[in-house]
Amino acid sequence: MKNSLMENFLYSEAFNYLPGYLKAFSIVLEVTFAVIIVSFLWGLIIALFKISPVKIFSKLAEYYITFVRGTPALITIFMIYFGLPQFGITINALLAGIIALSITQSAYIAEVIRSGINGIPHAQMEAAMDLGCTRLQSLRQVILPQAFVSMIPAFTSEIIAISKNTSLLSAITVLEVTHYTQIVIAQTFKPFDFYFILALFYVAFSIFVMKLSKMIEHKYSDFLTDHNHQQRYAT
């Protein structure tokens, strides 16, 4: 059929805008990478607070996680970008987006880390502390390396969620792929073509992240197994 859906897509103007899509997608990658780093570091601190024997720390972490997870990411973005100027703090849209998404994802990552740590038998922590390690040293040298393997699938889901949530930044005029798509559609009046390309970008990135995480999981599991064997032989 001459006017078939595929033919309309192939002969559309969509591919003429591919360079612009690539440039916009580079902003998605930039934001995603920044949010991964910031949210992981902040999430780790929140997780350590949550499992802390000091009650005030664990309660503060619990309230933070409950509030942030209960707040839509878009509202957090608006609070940072539109709300802070009320107090004399003005930041550009890109930085506001990174801060807001980092706050949102840190609560989820904190729970991932907490679950991973709690999944390791408490006897290992006690054994490490009996050998003279402090609680922090035990976490860093014994618990976290083992817990990391179980965290990888959840981290993968969070990274994919971060990349998808970058589309929300179009609401504050960050020129990532969703905002770019809206501009192109306004010029061409061909929404299906360009939303389809937009979907392909996100699907391709998600597949890449899933494949990479599988490779890291296998490599790290093999490394951990070899390391444990070497320690047993050494003793």
C-alpha cells in the first residue's frame, strides 16, 4: 500500500533531524551521568544513616526517603527551578534538573543499598569487627563488596529510570530529546515519526545499559569468587 505507515515514516523528514537528535541525546547522557554520580553518593549516605544504630540518624533517613519517594519528580524539579528564586537562589535549568533528579533518585538508591547491605548475614559484620575492624571499615571492606553484586540489577533499573526521567526536564526548557522532539513536531506536524524516533533512542539506551550491567555482574562475580579463593588459600 502506497500510503502505508512504514512508507510514510521512511519518506518523512524524520531522518533529516537526526543530527539534532544526537546533540539533544548527548544532553540526556550528560544529565544521566551526573545524576548517577550525585544520587549514588547521596544515596549511600542516606542508606548508612538508615542502618545506623543512632536512632536520630535512622529516623532522619526514614523521613527523607518517605518524603522524597512520595513526591513526584516533576514537582521536585519545579520546587528547585521555580521555588528557589523565591529565596534569592537562581540556578540555570540544566543544573536545577540535575539537582532535582539527584534528590529524587537518591531516595530509591538509598533503599537499594540498604537492602543489599541487609542481605549480607550480620555474622560477617560481627566477625570483621572481632578482627579489629571498625564498623565503617567492615562495611567498606567486607559488606559492601559482597552486597554490590545483588545491587547491580536494581542499580540497572535506577539508571534506566534516570534516563527516562530526563524527559521531565523539557518542562523547564532543557533542550534534551523530548523538548527537541516537541520543537520539531511543531515545525513538521508529524508527531508519530518523531515520537517513534524518540522512543527508539530510549529503548536503545535501555538495552545498552542492561547488556552492560549483565557484563559487569558476571565480571564482578568472577572477580569476587577468585578473591575469596585467594583469601582462603592465604589463610
